[in-house]
Amino acid sequence: MGRVEGSIKISPLLITLSHISDLRPRISSIRAEGKSVALVPTMGFLHEGHLSLIRKAKDECDIVIVSIFVNPTQFAPHEDLEKYPRDISGDSERASGAGCDMLFIPSITEMYPDGFSSTVSVNGLSSVLEGEFRPTHFQGVTTVVLKLINIVQPTVAYFGQKDAQQSVVIKKMVNDLNVPVTIVIVPTMREQDGLAMSSRNVYLDPVQRKDAVVLSRSLDLAKSRIVEGVRDPQKIIAEMKELILSTGPATIDYVEIVDADLLKKKDTLIRGESVLIPLAVRFGSTRLIDNIIVTV
Ligand code: PAF
């Protein structure tokens, strides 16, 4: 039987902490023993994508800490903060099964006490692509990620390639601010039919779920066109959009081909370079993102 916190059952195998003051001394003694510490920051509702991060972290580090915090500052007022899926007891079972040693589940007031007034922004990279549609999103992400890194002081922190722009922004923040942590990006996990795993997939109705497979198909199409020798990004983007819109009702926020590090739109594709092809598409009120990196 798991430990019960409020009405939530927590796996007995896991140390679960919600206060920074409890976490800090434990981590200090782990580090004092010369052990490496991995941080896997999440917003919970863990799926195979998260578990692949935890497994990789366990392969590479001695102790794995998974944080679960649905960070309000990265949601705009009209977004899905209130209905964002939550399942702490399921998460604790899954995280423990994948090799997590410690869960950190802070409250909102633990992370943002009264009077909290600091933010971290990565200018430029945060205002393109997702940033055009979610202007305050990345400031929320970078602020909470830097806080989590400062709280846990991990050797390595793991993020998913599915949030490609988030990975680029976090790497830039860590580099610009000399944060002493290694950032590892883990490949996107996909369902059998190609749909990228995401906590938001549960919002899709059965028809939208079927239609959403077109996102990975459109990325495969782009890759094939590049392999065939097409060098005009606009031509590839137009074909991808046509495919997405021909499948069913969908609203495209963006489909772009950009430099993989600087996120600048490409005018032409140059042999040998790596490009990122990110997209965001809405099926009803559910907004999904996906991407692929292609070496031309
Ligand atoms: O990718 C996520 O789940 C979140 O953006 C993160 C990194 C946990 C920050 O809240």
C-alpha cells in the first residue's frame, strides 16, 4: 500500500517532498557522497515520453529527481491551466517504475510565495514561433526551470525534443547565465501511428485523434522532399499545409523551416546544415505541437 498524502496515494518506493527546505539538505548529502543528480522537470500526467527521459536519466546519473509542477506562469489566462490533466498517484507509480528516486511536488505558494517578483527572459528566441502565439509562455518556462535548477542543483537536466523551441531557449539561458548544469535533450516518443506523445492528446475526441496523425505524416513528407532534393522551404511548407488541411478540420498556427539553433526562418536549404521543422496545429480547441530536425 502506498503512503497517503491528503487523498492521494503515493508509491511507497518513492521519497516524495513538497518543500524546498526538505529537499535541499537531502540533495546536499547526495552530492557530498560524490553522486550525480539528474533533474527531470515535468508538469505531471506522465506518459512514455516522460518515462523515456527518466530512464535515460537513470542510465546516466546516480539519483533521479522528477519534479511535478503545473506551472501557472507559462499559461496565458485563456489557456488550459485549470483543466490541465493531473494524476499524482499514477505519476508516482510510473515515475518509480522508470527509475525515479525522488519526487518533488511543490505547491504554487512554495514556488511563487507572496511578493514573488522576478522573471528570467531569453530575448529573441522566445518571441518567434510559439512566442508569436503565446507571448508570455517562455518567460514562464525559463523562470520556473531556472528556479527548479537552483532548487535541485542537478548535474544534468533532461528535456524532450517534442518541445523543440523550449529546448533551444533553455540551452541558451543556461549558456548565457553560466548555469552549472548539463542539458540533455531526449528524442520524441511517438504512438504507433506516429502521433507525438503529449499530455494534451487526452483532450482529442476520437475523430481528432485520427486526424492528428497528419502532423507526423506532414513532417515525414517534408523530410522526403528534402531528401529528394527540394531546396525551397516555402514549397515544402505549402505541401505540408495542404496535407494537414486536406485531412479534416484543423487550424494551422504555424509550419516553418528554421535554423535549428537560432530559429531563423530559412530562405533556402543548404547541403549539410541541420534545420528544424516545427509546427503548431489546432484540432478543435486542442493545440498540438510537433517537430523534426533534418540534416539537409
Ligand atoms: O515541458 C514541460 O513540461 C514544462 O514546460 C516544464 C519544462 C516542466 C516547465 O514547466
